Amino acid sequence: MQELTDDKVLRLKNGHLVPDGLRPTKFIIDEHDFSVSSWSDVLVLSLKYIEKNDLQLFQNLKHNHVIFKTAEDSFISPVELEDGTLMETGFGDQDTLDKIRAILQSTRWDYEIQIGL
């Protein structure tokens, strides 16, 4: 389950609820700090982190055709990653958080994730 601590840090565990109306301001993954302003920023940074640190895993994740679409004209809000791959970011807050959780749970690494709100 997600835990919202007193200092407004969301620790990703197994829950599926975004605290209503709260937006992320900081994303921490394995002690790397990033300033963010949306849940989409967190999704993009998660995938960029995996792309840089585990290329094989990143290649496997590219088979997710919800995030990595096959037709360029089907994107709502695309973002280009370093290798030129386009990814979709046009999801709602809860849907985006669920995708982040699913991606990170599919990894063989034990990522430490925190999101400042």
C-alpha cells in the first residue's frame, strides 16, 4: 500500500490510490533526486532511468504497446527518449501511477522509490 508520511512523501508499495489533488514535486529513485511537476514526469523519469541502467530490461518494456505505441499518429502526448523511442504520457494520474508501479515491479532490481508531494 502507498504510505503518505507526515512530510508528504509517497512511498510506492502495492496500493492504487493517488492522494486526491496532490501533485508530485520530487522524484527519488535509488538516491537520485529529480524535480517534477506531474505524474507524467515521474513516468518518463522512471523509464529514462531504466533505459540508462538496464538496457535489456528497457528493450523488454518496449513491448508494452500502451506506453510504446506502434503507430506515431496514435499518440496523445508523446515524449521522445534518448534512443529515439516515443512513449505515451497522456494518461490520468491514477493510470500513470499504476503504470509506474507495474513497470518497476517487473524489474529484477529492488528500486527505492519516493515521490515528494
